[in-house]
Amino acid sequence: MPELPEVETIVRDLRLKVLQRTFIDIWTDAEKLIKFPAFPKFKKEIIGLKVEGVNRRGKNIIFELSERRILLVHLKMTGHLLLGKWRKTGALWRSEVSGPMQDDPTNRFLHLIFWLDSGQMIALSDMRKFAKVELRKASEFYSSKYFKDLGPEPLSKSFSSKELGERIQKRKRKIKQILMDQSVIAGIGNIYADEILWQAKISPFRPAESLSFWEVEDLCSAMKEVLKKAVAAKGSSVSDYRTLSGEKGKFQEIRKVYRKEGERCPKCGEKIKRQKIGGRSAHFCPKCQK
Ligand SMILES: [Zn+2]
């Protein structure tokens, strides 16, 4: 699932390409992707709206539109957004741009397409069709429980180890689960929770409340360092995530533990282990993560 660095990469690229562009048409063969309002109404309402801003909050892509509307896109499991031009041949959309848009099969699961007045198209490629797309009044969205329940942004300057400490204290759940809880901190999922805990030398199985003051400091610095590196690398394409131009990110090439079971820990040489925590796999070094 795309996490903070992947969504941030998409949002930065969108900001460069689609500001001030107006939606002129939309197509889908998977109406269930549109959660609100139902597709016919969604289509009628979005046509004519202009993109005035593109932002990220946690793993959510937020298009700020004219008439104080919000287009929310959450990519969930296998979704990613592409910007390009496609033509329909038979049942299939074929990219008119050569390169990864044509050659990488991950970029061919187009189930939702927006046409812009620039002639470009924004497409959602989503193999499993779990993504969430909504069109809402901005005032309703920003005051919704969903939006208000999101925890702080770990890369914001104001986010400190003091705030992290306050948010995880008295929590009995394992630290890895706490890091992935969007109401505690926004934007972290399976890949970066494993990478951050390895960097901070903290075992994913530790109850959050057992972390010392210094461990919380290490965790906070590791969080900022790993996430910044991953944004700079344009995210991780371990599975389906691609950038707006259909290319792979580069963080998977420099990751240390995620899906590296059996390989050697770069710090101590011990074999990396994989073990389940609440249905998700944790990858960690049993020697240097205490
Ligand atoms: Zn190690």
C-alpha cells in the first residue's frame, strides 16, 4: 500500500502538472471505486470544476477544487495515479506515450479516467480495485470524523519526540502496530514501520509504553530520516506503486529489512527475520533490535 513517501511524490508531481486545469469528462468501468456521491451524480458534479490545489494528509490525496469542493483519492492496496494520454482500442486503454506507461503491466489496470482541459488525462490504475474516491464539500470534509481523527504529520517541523512520546505513552499495543495506527501518526504503513524500527534499533514487538525517553528520541529521528530519504527516492515500488509518469520509485533499492527475510542485517550481519504481528508481517533484525 502506498504510504506517506509514495503519496507525497504523487502530490508533488500533480502540483506541477494539473493546477488550474478543469475536469471535462470522466470514465469508469468500476463504479464501486466512487464512494460518494454515486457515480452518475459524481460525474455530473465534477465536470467543470477546476483544480486549485493538491495536498496530502496522511495517505490521502486531496484535490482542492473550485466551488469549495474536495476530490479525495485514497489509493488503498494497489492503486496509483498516472498522468498521460490513452486511447481505447477494443476493451483496452493503450498509452499514447511509450516507455513504462506501455511496457509495465502494473500501469495497465485503468479503471477510472479523468480528462482535463489541457488534453491530459489522470488515470487510476488499480489491479484490485480497492481505492476510494470521493467528491465532497470542503467544509464537510475538513470537519469530518475521518479527517479529524488523523494523527500528526511526522515530517512537519512541529512534530517532535515530545509529541511522539505523549502519543504513545500508556499504549500497551506493540510499537509496530502503534506506528501504523493513522490516529496516532499519519502516513506510516508496513514498509516504513519496519524500516524506521530497524533504524532506531527497537524491536517491533515492544509494548509502546515500555519505550524509554531516549528510545522515543531515537524513534522520532529515525522516523524523520527514513521518511525524508524515501520521499527523496520517490517512494518504494516493492509491489504496485508507480510515480505519476509510471516509473518505479527507488527506495526499494536502499531499504534495509522490509521483505528481506533471510538476508543479512547491514548493521550486524545477523539474518533478518519475518514474524506476524496482528496479521501483518514484521521484518526485523533479532540481534540489533532490542
Ligand atoms: Zn542487526
